[in-house]
Amino acid sequence: MNLNELLNHQNIIIQCHDIPDADTVGSGYAMQAWFKSHGKDAKLVYGGPAEIQKPSLLLLLEALEIEIDYVNELPGDTDLLITVDCQRGAGNVKKFDLPEDTRIVIIDHHRPEVGENEFTIIRPNLSSCATVVWDILDKEGFAMDDKVRNALYYGLYSDTNGLSELRHPLDRDLAEVPCDTGLVRKLKNSAITADELDIVGKTLQNKVIIGGIGLFRAEPCDANLLGFTSDIAQQVVHIDCCIAYCLQPFGIKLSIRSSVREIMASEIAAFLCKGVGSGGGASEKAGGFMSNNGIKDVAGELNPEDYLKQRVHEYTTYYDLIYAGNNDIDFGAMEIYRKLPNPVGFARSTDIFPAGTKITIRTLEGDVDTSSGEDIYLMIGIIGEVYPIKKERFELSYNVSSSPYISKLEYTPAILNRITGERRELLPFAKTCIPSDEKLVRATKLEKPTKVFTTWDLDKYFSGVIGDWLVTNEGNYADCYIVRSDIFDDTYAILK
């Protein structure tokens, strides 16, 4: 969608969802500021059962001088309606009467609930609508002032339980935008009312345990309160993972915490939401949303809450577990494969930041923390995955090519200085290399979804589905890992 096309309209309404939260308000305010910068007056409104009462949101409106009106109808001359963090026609936003020729624009991060067209931007892989708007306005070159940045930052902050449930590298990019930390601290400490504290207490008493995973049902509440509840529930002994959830008009909101390395919170969030919504986050904390319509598409008339419990039960028996260096797998009986001479990318870490710099590699697959060094190279795989590799292993496995490295990726990998926050994109430093014939592996296809715990990362695991490959380096069977089926097929060939 070309935002500049929207400037042809005169009577512009930006609508937040009913019972507004910081994400919908911050997103709407940022869009309002963009219109204002182009000389257009856009009105920010919401409908629904009642006016805003949440203390932290009222404080946000006051601090950033956000004007938002509670209305029962829209002006009869409205020719452009933009819904933010919601979709006109969905269950969480009042459907006001509008002239037939009114243009409808939807900006959201939830699973599509209505028909999409060229004026619909729905990105369910992102954790907040604030991230969607931030990315749109950033690409437009909009110079966001402090108020807009604070509004978007706090929208993300509130929708991800204090940034603990970030799903996408764009979320993490927004999380590092300069903001008023004093204001955020004040808002955070004004988040819970006495009534909401009662919700927390009732939630902790309303639990079901399935295979070491505790489910705690809450009354409808915002993401912050749900996250606060799951933080407390995580402390319960003999529960490996806790899921606090609440039923909303259009789906189920999840907040997940994990206490064991066998369950990454981000991974179980994605498992539960697969095909019906979106979920993700970090290894210990994650969140997600399961759409009622999505559940109906895959489960028919099964109650959404029962579907959630069914998916949790399926998860508890879904994976085989393999611990590298401590298993009974006969790798020597597997076929031998050689790595094909497909060009891939690499960069010397010291070309990007000086040796000894603590860095974060930010990719679509997540963040990887390491330090730059003369012996640390950064590999870029065929689908844009980035991982550190020792110089010695690189020189044994790859030959440097004089061809320039060219790649088109959904998200451009970045390297961040963890001390200063400086950000540098990786691709300008990338060169091309080609695997040598000396790279040999043993491999077999997975017959069941599997998690592999490596010897070099004690906190995380590789996970694969049926058809992916279990791979180990020839001569070092303790070093095993999983390669996705499409990557393996394009990267390896059986040794003849």
C-alpha cells in the first residue's frame, strides 16, 4: 500500500479497537502524526461498551498529549477509515455506519479475520501493531518525534509483557528505539488495579496440568496482566511450563513461561498457534494468539478452549529428544553425504566490529550473542540464516570466491554492538565462499518430530519435523544437529 494515496482524502478517521490498550492507541497516534506532518487532520476514535478507565493508559494519554474520542457514531462525511490493531468486521471493534464510498484501510498484526485487498496490511508474524506501523513509517522516511517513538515503543512493550514475548527481529529493532525510560517505568508501575489483582488470584486457582504443563485460565485482560500472571504461575513446583490464557471475543490470548530446556517457550507458542494464529518469543518467555475463526477452520465445532488443551496434550508426546554425545544412535550406519559447492556468504566479525566487541547477530531466526574476534567468522546460509563459525573450521570447509555476494532476504541480518547499541547491517561486509569437497556428514531423515540438544549450546535445541534430516559431521559423531529438508536437498548430495 502506498501511504501517499491516502493523502487524497479529506475526512479521515483512525479507529482503535473497543476497550483500547496501549498498542492500538500508540499505533493510531503514530498514524495520526504522519497525517499531521502532511497537513491532514485525522481524528483518533474508539467505540465499544465504555470509556477508557485503565490507569496506565490514561497516564499515557496525558503524558503524550494524545487526543482520542469515545464516540457512538462517525461523521457522515467520513471518506477514509483506518482501523489499527483491529479489523473492521471483527468481533473486537465496533462497526460504525459509513457512506458506501468510504475507503477502508486495515493495519493489524492479528490473523486475518476479514477479506484482504491492496489497502490491508496484516502482519501476524509481528508481536504488535506498533511494530507494523513503525516499519511502515520508517520505510516512508517519516521523522518520528519523541512522542511518536514513545507511543510505539510502549505499544510494543505492553503487548509483549515488557518486551519478554518478542517474535520477530523487527520487534527487537523497535524495542531498541530510544525512549523515555522514566515514563515507561511510571506506566509499568501503574498497570494493575485492585480488580485486576483479583483476576490474578482467581487465575492461579483455575488450573489444569497436562504432562507437566500447567494451564491457567484468566478472565479477559490485557497482555501485561496475563504476563504478570504467568510469571507468578511459573514459580509453581513440578510444572515445567505454564500457559496463562484468556478468552477474548475473537480468540485466545496466550502468555507462556518455561522452566526447563526441553521446552522453549517460543517453540511451544508457535506449535499451539500453528495454522490458527501466531506465536513466538524467547526461550523462557513467549506469547501468542489463537483465532476463533482459525480454530473453527481446523477443528470444526470443537470448543476453542478444548482445542487449546488438545494441542497441549499433543505437544507432550510430539517430539523425540536426542542429546548429543549421550544417545544410542548408530551414526556410523547412516549414509555419507558431501556438501555441494553452492555459493554462500560469510563475513569476518572483525570487519564489522573490533576484536573483543560483544555483539548480537540479529536474524529472522532469532538473536545470537557472541563476541567478535580474529577467529570468529559469520556464515550466511542459503535462506539467510546466520551463525558464527571458527576460522579454523571455516578454512577447512570453505574456499573463498572472488564473486560478489548477492542475496534477497525477507529481513536483512544485522550485527549490534551490545555495549553501545550501534547497529550495522551484515550484507555490506559479506563475501562469497564455496564449500570444499572435504565437508562430509552422516545423515538420515527424521521419522518423527525431533529435538536435538547440542554439545555447544546448553540452553537451546534444534527442532525438526518428519522429512527433515538428522546430521552429524563425519569423524565427530557428538556434533549432531538438524537440517531442514529443503536446505538439505539443496546443500548435500550422497557420496558415491
